[in-house]
Amino acid sequence: MTTSNLSAVASTEAKAYPNFKDFNQVVVEGRVQHSEIKAGEYGEYVSVTVITTLKDGEQGIAVTFRSSNGILKLAKGGHLMNGRRVHITGQISAFNTHYVNKDGVIVQLTRPRMDLTSPALTLGAKPKSAVA
């Protein structure tokens, strides 16, 4: 390569490329820990926390998401009871291990938390206490 070709390659490599959202999808299987119907600025929605274990013997992580579509209908129908096994597909919007409390102190979460957007949910087995 000539010197001019090398400088053209170097200037191309040095060029900054913008970062764009990759729209990565994740699928998580776990059990519903909590679901609550809430009133929001744009109407009702359901807030759901699912616990999933990444490795045998570990405490697991919390997966949280909100929805105002069919998942809200499932919650209103009583299908998102605590302990229900579910499969969730969604896009990761955040992953947190700590938070800042009202006093400005950094506190570690009991479980790491992954927040999802655009959730889709498939119902699995009910907990033994809910099976008649």
C-alpha cells in the first residue's frame, strides 16, 4: 500500500460511527413475583415483576415490564397470580444492580433488575395453590 492509501484507511478507521438501538430481543422464563394494575397518564396499565434464575443455586434476577394491552387483560382476568410460570419476550431497556435512595446514598438491590419494553407474554403452569 502506498502512503496515501494508508492515510485513507486510517482516516476511515478513526471516523466515529453513531450508536443506534439494536432492538435485541430476549426470552425469559420465570415465575410472577408481583403484578399490579395501576392508573397512569395515558390510562390503566399493569406492572409485572418476574423472578428468573440464571444459574442453579443462585438467587436470580427480577425482570420488570409494564403493559397496557393484552397483558393488562390477563391481569384483570386474574391470570397473573404470584407463582405463575410465564415466558416473556421483550427488549432490554435497562439493567440495574444499584439505586440511589432519597438521601442520595447508593444502595445495592436485593436482586439485579432487568427492565423490558415491548413485552409479549405466554402463560405457563399455575402455582399448586391455584390449581383446583
